[in-house]
Amino acid sequence: MPNYTLNINGKKIIVNVDNDTPLLWVLRDELNLVGTKFGCGIAQCGACTVHVNNVAVRSCSITVSSLNDESITTIEGLSDNGTHPVQEAWNEIDVPQCGYCQAGQIMTASAFLKENSSPTKDEIREAMQGNICRCASYNRIEKAIELAAKNS
């Protein structure tokens, strides 16, 4: 198996995995960064969302061999202590129910707000439509994103 040097949460990390290993499994199984969740495995639910070069991507569908010096940020690296504006808004609005999808929701929302700091409700809905919440916390998610946009 080849070695890959990844830049994860600001640290260079060497992993020894097959070239077709999805980033999700490197994060969870090799590095114990378990905040990124497995949902569907086909990039349809958003539970495994991380940032690659500040863009929200589904880590279940990107292989480790395709990551050449890209900057990868997981939910663990979004902020040192949960003080990212999206994380604070999530807490203030009390978004989570079961919580399983929340890391992916937060990662998608934070990448979106970096691109669009004053979104409309329709823009928020469009940006978040690929993230599934089985508890149907969508209204609270939208409110938290609106709050984070105001507080950023």
C-alpha cells in the first residue's frame, strides 16, 4: 500500500492506505476523526461533508489518491473550541435532535456562508438541499444559518 501525505486540519499526516480508499474511511478508521459520519456511501445525504480547499465535498466519494496537497478541514478542525459562527448559531437555535447529520450540515453551511455572507432564505434552502436530516430539523437549520450570517 502506498503512503499519502494529507493536510488535515492544518497538520501534515501520513497514511498508508490503498489508493482507492475514500477519504471518509481514512478520517474515521485511520485517524479516528469520527465527527465525519457515514450516511449513504454514495454522496447523496451529506453526513460525510468536509472541506477540501474551503469547498464542501462528500468525503465518501473522494479517494485519498486524488488529494494532492489539498487542505482538508473536518468538523474537528472547523474551530478549536466550537466558536465558529455556524457552530455558535447551531447551539443558540438548538438545532440538533439526534445529531447524526449535524457535522455535515455545519460543514456545508460554513462553506456556503464563506461564499455568500448575506444569503436569502431561498439561497440557504438551495445550498442545503443535498443534506438530509432524518429528524427534519430543516427549519431550525435555516434559522441557524441566518443567525450565523448576521453574526459573521
